[in-house]
Amino acid sequence: MFVKPRFRLVRDGTRIRFMRGRYLGLLVSAILSTASVILFFYPGLNLGIDFSGGVVMEVRTQGPADFAQIHAALSADHIPDQGVQRFGDPSEVLIRLGAQPSEQSTQAAVARVRAALEKGVPGAKIERTDAVGASVSAELFRNGLLALGISLLMILVYIWFRFEWQFAVGAVVTLILDITKAIGFLALTRIEFDLVMVAAILTVLGYSTNDKVVVYDRVRENLRKYKTMPLRELIDMSINETLNRTLGTSMTVFLASLPLALFGGESISGFAWVMLFGIVVGTSSSIFIAAPILLLLGEHRLRRDAAAPVIPPSSAKPVTASRP
């Protein structure tokens, strides 16, 4: 027996005319994506050790870390650090050094930092050290971009075979715009862009694709069901019919990711913040970007028969047989 849910984010029978704001949605998306591209070049992404190379040391002090004291200790031994930042609780910090030419140089640099901290910051201990060479970081960066490109290609192929080409083009163009906005978000917030962020963007792509397929599926069903309904009205109706599912799924994933962003710590909070941003962008783009693009591409192709006049049976003239 079907049980009607007690709580619905959107009441049944909603008839919001989303396509009235299609040009505004496309314009806002274009502005945000253009700004994101500019942010990608300036100030650029805050590349993590995976992509920039270098040495990262996790240091724990006896009390709350004194950054001025740590900088002074490193400067006293002429150690060119690339940054000291808080990591986890107030007594944990990350010290970054530039890429070293060899493993021996890396070990020597770590030893110099350890000696400088023992001298200038009593009680400080290096708990973990990560090092990535310049050649390895460049290869990881290429592989990360390659993974994003292959994912977009596979999504294009999947939607192209499942739907008409108008659906595939609309979905892929929207996903590219979603990616640019995520890149702009990373550049603006200065969250480290590393392999974890590549995984976050791929996760957002998968979620956003699923959201668009849900809307497109309903559009295709209604195309078969309502043969003469104008495409603009049909898309509005399809979005309204799937709105509860779209918002419900988005709200569930958002609430699951929010505690990770707030309390997950340095290692996972960046991933969670990108997920939160991607959920908002992916959900809104399914309605205000993917659907308008489908309308622009398919208005005169998916509805070719809709332009033909429909003659009601009552107005048709009876045909009489002529006598020989």
C-alpha cells in the first residue's frame, strides 16, 4: 500500500515557470564561470604538495603554537619556508618547504628544520613528513586533469546513447560550467588543490550528472506522453514533477556533508566544503542551466510535430462516396 509522505519540501501540483528566467540563469552562470576562469589565472589555485612538489612537516608544540617564534627559529638558520599554518588543534602546525632536488636533500632539509625547532621552539616535535618531487608532482597534475577530461567524455557518451544529442550537449556544457565554478571556489577560498580535491570534483560531477539524468528522464517520458505540448511548458512541468526528489536528495547529501566541513579537521574539511558548494551548484544548474540549454537546442527539433495543427474529430467533414 502506498503511504503518502508526511513532509514534502514542495507541495504537490506546483507549477513554477522556471523557463521564464532561462536567459537570466544562463547570464548569471556565464558571469560566474568567467569570473572563475579569471580567478584560476589570478591569483590562481593554491596547489598542494601533490601538484607543486616540496616537503610538508606536521609539527606539534608543547602549548599553543607561536607562529612568530617558529618563523624566527627557521629564519635564524636561513631555512626558506614557504608557509606555516595551523593544522588541527592549536598546538599543531604545518611547515612547508620548497621541492628538493633529491632524497638526500630532502632528508638534509628535514634535519635542518628539526635542529632549528629544537633550538628556537623547545618541546616542538616533527610527527610526520611528506615529500613529493617536482617531476612526480607534474605527473600527478597531468593525471588529475586527464581524469577530469575522461570523466566528461564518458558522461557525454553515456548521455548521448541514452538520450538524444540535445540532452548530451546540454548536460556536458552544464557540467563544464559547474567545474569552472568549483575551480573558482577553490581559488577564492584558497583551499589546497591536491588529489583529494580532484576526487571531490569527480564526486560532484557524478552527483550533478545523476541530478540532470533524473530531470531529463522525466522530460523524455513527457515528450512521449504529451505529443503536442510546447517544449517550454513540458520542461517546466517535468522540473516541477521532479522537484521534490531533486531537493530531497540534495538536502540529504548537504546535511551529511555539513558536519564534515565544520568538524572534520584539516584533512577532510576541504573535500566537504567543495562537496557542499558542488551540491548547491549542481542542483541549481540542473534547473536553470541544463534545462534552458535543452530548450534552446531542442525547441524546433524535439517538437517538430507540435507545430502541425491538430484538427479535432468534431470539425472534420464527413467524406461521402460519389455515385458512379
